[in-house]
Amino acid sequence: MSTPASTPTSRRGQIVQTYQMAKKSDPRLGWIILGTFLVGAAIGFGVMWLLPGDGVISLIISIVGALMVGLLLALLVFGRRAQQAAYKQMEGQPAAAAGALQMLRRGWKLDPVVGFTKQQDVVHRVVGPPGIVLVGEGSSQSRVRQLLVTERKKHERVAHGTPIHEIICGRGEGEVPLPKLVRHVQKLGREVKPGEMTDILQRLKALDAQRGKLPVPKGPVPTSMKGMRSQQRGR
């Protein structure tokens, strides 16, 4: 039995919601998508028309090809610009990196806000092929670095031998900008086998149980990227 998130109605709702979100920071989005569709349709029609075939059949194939190519290009442009708009709207918000990290696909486990300071500096944790990735963000690079050092020591105690990477998300020197965060994490390499992840996650449960309930930064953790990720997976 399919879940509500997989129904055509909810898929259309996700697309509309994503479009409305993106249009706020990209007012020309509708015209750009329409122009892309028309250009793609013209290219598709021209290519299909050049193929050998009967007049009527060739015309039908050309029209179908035009629609398919135009729609494909329009969706690609829409997805790219919507993603850029989402990053633009999230950047600077509390726990924005957690929203971006939701774009990571299967094989990754995200735990937002595993570390926190009174100044709303936070550390998120991702477990995946590179091992444990600690991602810090906040208004002070020195405070975030200190928080990362503290969290690294805690994780080393329960996951000894597991590679641990530290990243600061931001626009400062040595930091990774939000739009490049996911790709940066994915490029950290493969140091942990899928079968080892279960053991690592079990060890981390003990660490998380000791923390108790952490305070959540003011304002909601951005979730717009999660819907976009579901669309990319075709759910």
C-alpha cells in the first residue's frame, strides 16, 4: 500500500510548493522554465523530423519528441534553480546546514544538532562512507571550532578507530559555503564499509543517550531541501 507521500496528488503539491518557494527569490523562474521548454521542444522536434519516416508518422513522432525533450530540459532547469533558491533562503538561518544535509541520499545518517552553545552555535553529525562527519555552524568561527573539538573527543571515546571529519559551514576563510556543503561531504572518500555503519551507529546511540534533551535553536530547522530530495528520488 503506497504512502500519502507517493501519491500523484502529493507529488503535484510538492512541485507547486517548491515552485512557490523558489519564485520568491527568483521572480523570473516561470519565464525561464517556459523559455527552456520551448527551446527544448524546438530542438526535439527538429531532430525527430530529420529522421526517416512517413509524413503523418514522422509528424507524430516529432511532436512527441518535442514534448519529451522540452519537458526534460524544463525540469532540469527548474530543479537546479529551485535548489539555488532554497540555499539562498536558508543561508544565515539557525541550523541551515542541517537542511542542506538532508539532500544526502541513501547510505547516509543525519543527526541534526548533536552539539549546541548558548550563542546558538551548533554541530550536526552525518555518518556515511567517509565515517563520522561533524558539521559546525554559528556566528563565531572560534566558538564553532571549540565546539567541534569537544564533540570530536566525545565521539572518539565511543567510536574509537572510526575516521572523524570536521567541517565548518559558512562564508569565512577555511569554511564551506552552504551551497557546496553536500558535495564537499560526498567528496570526503570511502573509508567505512556499509556493514560497518551499523556498528558505528550502535556505538553513537550510547553517546546520544548520555546527552539528554538538547535545546533547539530559535526558529525551525529548514526542511525545504527534504522535499526537493524526495522529488529527485521520484517519490
